[in-house]
Amino acid sequence: MSVCVCIPTRNRRWTQDFSLSCMNRQDLQPTVWIVLDASDSDDQAWNRSLLPPHAVYARIENKPIGEMRNRCIAMALEHEWEYLVFWDDDDYYPPTRISSGVKALKATPDADIAASSKMYLFLTRENVLLTSGPFHDNHGTAATYTIRRRYFDKNRFDPKKTMAEELSFTREWTAKMVQVNSEETIVVMGHPQNTVDKSQILKDPAMFMSKVVNDVNGKQVFRSRWSLPQSQWDLWKSTFSVS
């Protein structure tokens, strides 16, 4: 049961330590890492010396996220693995992120993608924990994807897409998916450096099918619900400048 993790990243050295802390806590460890870094400068890029020996690291010029994901896939296909996981560089992933997707696909042989249409989000500026979705059973964002190798025989992302690249990859949501437990998958971090401003969700909750879980001291709800150990909790607070 071999897994490849693909991490497209840009100008996110400041989140690397936290992202690696999430990876190191996975109860199913990947056999291959692909880190594709489009950072503008060396001091903004991920520190290669912190990566394990089985990580493949490459620097490229900045490209749309659709092309970044396709390049990750191309690099990944040079290695042996059964499942590919996309990993966002600035979000919290529970220890079950990888294993839950693999288990879901093993239990659903006709599905090629495991995903979560419902996601938890923590807005660091507002100290609010909320949910978005679910939208439908064949929906999910790439940050939650676990994908069988065979799916890449005929499918790629639209290389021109700078956002919402999932639509082309899933053939307009017609690819067979299996949904995984959102709490076992991801907590998206809303912060000032996001590519897309997550705070807009609070302005139009109906559009995002969003509900506030706890708007009073949401960070404590986040910590207790996902049982962050003290060291990771301290790292999370320092990374996202949360007091």
C-alpha cells in the first residue's frame, strides 16, 4: 500500500515547519514525496535540508495551479506507488489524512478519487472555526484528494486554471468519488497570505454552505477537537501569529 504525496508550493517557507509537523504525525507515511516549489526567491522557498531522503524537490518558475498539479503528477509517475495524495502547504492535516483516503478507496473499488466535500476552516484573524459544504457526493477540493494511479491514464488538470482547477480534473464532477470523514481530512487555514481570501466566506455563508462552529475562542475548539499536542499547538500559533 504505497502512497505518493504531491506538494505544490510558492513563497511558503514560513509554513514549512508546521506542514512537516502534520506530515510527521501521519499514521500512514508516504513512500514518495514530490515538492514542486515556484517560490520567487531562495529565502521564500522550502528548505530542502529539512526534507526526508525519499522527497523529490524541484524549483520552477511560477505557473497556474492547474499546471503545477500536472507537473507534480508527471514527476510522481516516475516512481512506484498505488495512491497519490495532494497536500496543501499551509493547512492543518490530521494524522488520518492519508490513511482515511486510502481506506476509503480500498473499500470502494469502482471509485478513483476519495475526497471531502465538507471542509472545516479556521480563520486566524477572526478566531472563527466554521464548515463549508457538503455540496454533493462527487465534489471535493484537490487539497482533500486521494487518487488511484489508474486515474492518471486519461485525466489531468486544465493547465490554465489559477483556481477551481478541480472541475476539469473530475470531468465536471462526473468522476466517481467516495467521500471521507471531513474531520479526518483537513482544517483549511484562513490567513492574510492566502491565495484566495477565506474571510469572504463569512460575508456570504449561503454561497459557501457555511456554518460557524464556534465564533467565541474558536482556536481552543480547533485544538481540542483535533487533539493537537503541545509542541504542534505552539508551532501552529507561532506560524499563523495567533496569540
